[in-house]
Amino acid sequence: MRVVSVLPSATEIVCALGHRDELVGRSAECDYPESVRSLPVVMRPKIWDADRSSAEIDARVRSVRSTGASLYELDIELLRRLEPDVILTQDLCGVCSVTDAEVATACARADVAPLVVSLTPRTLAGVWETVDRVGRVLSDPEAGRALARELAARSRPPRSRGSRPRVAVVEWLDPPILAGLWAPEIVHAAGGEPVGAQKGRPGSRTDWNAIRAAQPDLVVLSPCSFSVPRTQRELRDPVLRDAVEHVSAGRGVWIADEAYFSRPGPRLADGVDLIRHLLAGDRWDPPMPVVAGPCGEVPA
């Protein structure tokens, strides 16, 4: 089977199910596991924004999306040469990837007729269901079911009904956006109470004064598509850094890799583990980068 994935989380799912060798194309953002970087790039952003500030990126994205235009482009000629049997895409967020409608148009232009599978989870259970679904698409339903069950078990909420520490997961810095969709469930599964966002709904745009007023016990900065070093560079801006430093959180402000919370794939279970360990304040060797934020180390 020849599979093209234009969704980083879908690429991760295919590889986690043991079907890396069936991938023949990817998006420019598909960067995990490392082995997929050698695949041809079928989809890329029309403009690279990596060096822009969060505020500039937000303004440009809102401007482009207000016109109904896409932020991405598909390589029609490459798509024709690859002749995929399956294309994995989404129809949840036009900022994250092309939509399934755009993929269908590109396939018609390329004169190919693959099975287009659109993955649009909004909740943690929905993410695990997509793992099961991709397994079925790859004719490996047992692997899909097994991995989905394992991930669901890892993200099962605790039985305790006592008070829960308040946790703010910030998926964008300027303006700050509190992570929605599956992120509140990640916090709840880890034993915390999510601040300012609702399960299954998009992230909540807010401001740093409102986050401070919510009095979170823990703050995790994990901007969508940002690595830890990229977030640290953003926080060199003195105004933004000052705003973050004025958010007082007893268990600290931390910077985490975006894959813990943004990509609806297997590594969201690592996000549950991350919040659990940060709330407990214990020693842990995380699978992805996590560093103390501008407020310094968490108190002993």
C-alpha cells in the first residue's frame, strides 16, 4: 500500500503501527519519527513563518484565513508521480494542514484516485479512535485496536475526587491561547483541573492578566508547532517575558515541546504523563524536551 500523509499526527500513527515502509510522501511538518524526514514533501506552507513573532504569525494567519485562502500548497506533479493508494488528511483546522476538500481538488488535478481519509478528532477518545481507524485503513486492524487500547489506558483519569490543582496549558503566546480540544482532558487525566478551556472546543483566546487572575497552580507553555528552543527565543521579548513572569504558579511555569499537546497522535499520552509528573514535582526523564520557564525552577 502506498500512503501519503499530509498530517504530522497521522504520520506518527502510521509509524507507531509499524507501517513506516508504506509511507511514500509527507508534509513539510511531518518530522517524527526521524526516518520520515527522507520522504518526498508533497505539501508545504506557502510562506515560511519560523522567524516571525507569535503576534506576526497570528495576524498573517487570521488575514489569510479571512479570505478563505489556504496557507498550504500541494505538489500536483509529485502527487501524480507517487500514485498513492491512500492520503491521510484532516478537516478540523485550516491552520494545521490542507483540508480534505483541498486534497480532493489536488487529486483531481493530478489524475489520481486514492482513498482520502480525513481524521478530525476533537477529544482524547476521538484521537484514540483515529489510531484504530488508521489501523483498519492499513489492513492491520489488530495493531490499531491494540495501540488504541494501550493509549486509552495510559490516559485514564484518576479515581480520586479530591481537590485538583489548576493547570493552564498555553498553546500560543501572543495573544495567549489556552489549549482546547483534547488538552483539557489531558489535564484532567493527569489529576488536574484545566483553566479556561473546554473539552472538544477550540482553544480560548485570552490575555496574560486573565491567566494570572485565574491563579493556576501550574502553567505549561507549549505553543503549537514550536520546539522548546523556539519558545525560548520568543520569550526573549521583554514585554512578553514580563507578562509571563507575572503569572504566579506554585508548581512553576514550564516550557514543553508542542507534541505533548498539539498533535492528535500517540504522544498525547506523554502529555498526560508530563502533567502528572509536574504536578507531583518528582524526578522524571521525559521523552521530549521540558524545561523550567522564565519563572525559574519549581519550589521544593
